[in-house]
Amino acid sequence: MGMGTSSAIVGAYVLAGEIGNHCGRAGERGEDIKDGITTALKAYEDKFRPFMDRVQKGVGDPSIFDKIPWTPFTIATLYWLFWLAFVLRLDRIAWWAMKEKLKGWDLPEYEEMLRD
């Protein structure tokens, strides 16, 4: 539910961090950059896959919205409920449906990406 942009940003951050971590120091250690890229991509997959598995969990499963007959009346009723939730500031209902609360996965920190 709306996690495509978040996933892209997190994925780009993790990929840049792993490339910086494995390729940034490859020349200092006398390693081949190609080996560093291979290692970085493997580390990226290992770190990013748990995040994506949690984001994608349940995608494609039938929801309550698949069972509603979409008539002009039901659409108007849904709009009215959204308006009421907005007016009453019932944002807690939205958090119930959102997947942004991913527990058990923390964004990695990369020293190579910190500014001095």
C-alpha cells in the first residue's frame, strides 16, 4: 500500500552503502573492483531482501475492497466516510492499514556515507 517509493529510496541507500563499503576500500586492500562489486551486490541482496519480503507480504491477497460491489452509491458512501475521517482527524485508522510500520528490520548505517 504505497510502499514503492519508500522501497526505491531504501534500496538505493542500501545499494550505495554496500558499494561504498565493499568497493570504496577495495583499492586500499589491493582487491579487484569487480570482486568488490560482486560482494557488494550479494550483501545488498542479503540486507535488502528481508525488507522487501515484509513489504510484499500480503500483496495480491484479496482484500475487503475486492468484495464490495462498486456502484455510484458505494463510491459516494466511501468518499463520505473518508471525508468524515478527515474532519474528525481519525488518522489512527490509516495507520491500521499501512505497512510503513515494519518491525524487525532496521535501516543499516554506513560510515562511508557520513559527511565529515
